[in-house]
Amino acid sequence: MKVYISVDIEGVAGITHWDEAEKTHRDYPEFREQMTREAVAAIEGAQSAGAREIWVKDAHDSGRNLITSMLPADIRLIHSWAGHPLCMVQELDESFDAVMMIGYHSAAGSEANSLAHTLSLKPHLIRLNGRITSEFYIHALAGSMLGVPTVFVSGDEGLMEEVKSTNVAIGRCGVKKGVGQSTLSMTPKAAVEAIRKGAQAALQRDPGEGLIALPKSFALEVTYANPVLAYRMSWYPGACHSGERTIGCEAREYFDILRMLNFVI
């Protein structure tokens, strides 16, 4: 098996405040290490299930967070950002058998995680075909576009509900629950063990069950927190200023949605 693992930080065990996710803050190193440990757990689980080639995308902020010295020798690491529309699954292609998402989080507009957002802090909400849209859903559909199923996701419990409602066959590991600005969380060690076991179990099932059906057409709406952004972003080709703080567009091909998000978020 060839497995792709995308790793974020806002859904790792214990993280609660933006200070803990920002490279310049003294609280960041603890959660950078936890992000790395959870990534390693997913790698080890995948290897235990028979994966022979594993690519890992550092998908938080600068794309330069994972502690590379902690990673196994026999993986490929995608560091920083090329600016490709595949974004958090950059370099994913049809040669992969499965996608895993580690440390992911609830969508912008959700109260399930004090760090909830989608792709950046600019949007207040992103809707795709009327559905409030998370980074999980955006990139799971990107996998489906390439014929690669998403098989396992870890993060906050709010996101786990979204994953379950999207496709019950996708393996899930909820490591924390958001309550206002607080979290109820597994300990870091417990989360690592749960992710390792969950990743292994997910790949021991039929990965194809995790494939999400692509809609036949797409209607994207982005509502910004800043009231002046929608006017400027509405000049993206094919976009329109569809409401207060909101732009929209329609497309037949999902890649066109990914390309638009790459420029307006």
C-alpha cells in the first residue's frame, strides 16, 4: 500500500489556544511535538497494516512544524507550500491507495473546537452545495477526485461527527472535545496510542469503502469575517458578490473549486 498522511495541529490532543499553534509563541513547542508524535503514530499504524510507502504533508500554517528528527527514515516529507490547489494534500495523485488526516479540526463557524476554522481565519463560513465545509471535507473530496479514499481521521469530537455523517466507513479517533475556550482531552500518550491503533485498523479494512461520491456539480459560497474582503475577492474569474460579506461561484469540475479556494482564502 501507498499511503498519504496530512497532518494539522489544531486537532491534536490538548491544544486549546491560538498561542499554542503559533510558531512565535513560547507555548508552541509542546504542541509541535505532539503534532509530530501523532503523525508518527499514524505512520506506525499504517506500517503495521502493511503500508510500504508513506508520504507525509506538514499541513499547518507555515508547513514547517513537524520535528523532522522524530520522523522514521523510510517516509517522504512534504514541507512548506508550493501554492498548488491541492493545498493540504499537495502531491497526492492516483498512485496512492489511501489518505489519512491527523490533527484535523471542525469547520469555521463551529463551536466544537476553540480553534475551529477552514483554511485560514478569513472566512466566517464556507459552504459547498449548501453544506458548511471543513478542511476534512474539502480534501476528502480532493482524494475522491483522484480516486483515493480517505480511510482515517483524528481530531476533535465535533469533526468526528461530521466524518461519521459523511461516510461511516471512515475510521475516526476523537482525541478532545471543545467546550467554549476550554477542552476536555485525552492525555498526549493516550492519543498517540489510540491513533496508532486506529490507523492500523482502518487500513486493515477495505480502503475503498472510504471513498466519498463526488457531486455532479458544485456551488461554493464563502462568507468572510472582514466585511471588506468579499468585494475584492468577487473579482476572481467566475465569482460573484452574492450577499453581505459573501462571494459565490458554480463549477462542474471540483478542481475549479480547489483552484478558487487557493486564491480567495
